[in-house]
Amino acid sequence: MSTKVTMTDTAYACMSKRKKEMEFNRLWADVAKTMKIPEDQLARKKASFYSQLMLDPRFAALSGNKWDLRDRHSFEEVHGGQAEAEDDDDVDEDAEEEEEAELPAEDEY
């Protein structure tokens, strides 16, 4: 039985050694070098790697296109922007309801 090391497993090992966040391009360069990814596959694999990072719960996307291990950050640090976005959604819904209330009834046309 062979064990295949994934790009995210390699990224986890790289980040564990560094002890602080990394810019995505630096992280990708470390992963590509460690895994010896051929030049002709770099662009395709880079996009796949980014998607895998987004889906892997071990990683946290930070501001400035930086990444770190999720367990190094509080919930608020990682999800702080979502609370603000949800508040904005509430404002948008309120505005839509007000606009609908201002429209005349269909039988008034």
C-alpha cells in the first residue's frame, strides 16, 4: 500500500515549520519545490492547490492573500469579515422591503 502525499499535506508541513502566516505565492513555491512539480504542470496545479486550500479546514485565509494554520487563530480572526458581510446583507434586505412597500399595488396601474 502506498501513501500519496497531497499538496495540502505538504503545505501543512511547510507551515508547521515556519510558525507564522505565509503569502500564497510563497507557500505555493515551497509546495511546488518540495513536491518537485514539473514546470509544465505548475499553472494547472496552482489553481487546484488554491481550491484545495480553501476547502481544507486546517487552513485559514487571512487578509493580504496570506494563509496560516487555522488552529493558530481565534474564530473572530478567521471569520471576522463574515459577521460584517452578514450585517450588510440585513441592510440590503431592509432596503428591498422598503422599496417594495413604496410600489403601488397592481390594480393601481
